[in-house]
Amino acid sequence: MTWVAIGLGVCVLLWALLVAALLAAGRGADARALARFVPDCVVLFRRLLADERIPRRRKLALVALLGYLASPIDLVPDFIPVAGQLDDALAVVLVLRFVLRSADDDLLAEHWPGPPRALALLRR
């Protein structure tokens, strides 16, 4: 459990540093979008798990992803800068793509709590 807390702390710290770097570079709109992106993805996952239109095996993929993200055992350990977080981001993208193949873009738009620009990025 300690490794989960440490990994989560490192991820939050790197995320905050990236947001601060964007702010320092004068890209306030991008910093705000990035600051909201992770919480928006959490809300999206929660809403997709609760939606009855999503098939059970797709929901199981979401639950497995959440377990993988919470686990201290990764393909690339999180303490390795950039690459450690990149494998987690790739897992999120692949599972989200798998889940959304059973639904249309309207379902994603219905559940997405963030700005449309971030949703467009997520759809790519």
C-alpha cells in the first residue's frame, strides 16, 4: 500500500510541475485544460462504469485498468521519469478506446465533464 501512495504522489507531483511549467511559459489556457484533464477522466470513468449501455466486458476492462493504475507493479516502473507515466497513459488510451468502440461519440460527449477542446484531444 505504501508503494501505491508513493506512486500516486509522484504522479501528482509531475502533473503539478507540468501545469506550473505551462503557466510559467504563458500558456494559461493549456495549463487549465491539463489541470482539469485527469479529474475529468476520473469522472468519465465513473460515469461509464455506471452506464447500463456499456457492455459488462467493457466495464471489466475499466475495472482492470483502475487496478493496474493503482498497483505498484507496472510494465515500466513509475519512478522512471516520463516512461513510467507514459505506459499508464497508454493503458488508459487503449482501454478507453476499447470501451468506446461499443458506444458512439454521443455517449462520450454525454459523459465528458470537461471542455470540448479536451474531449477532441481524447477522441484523437
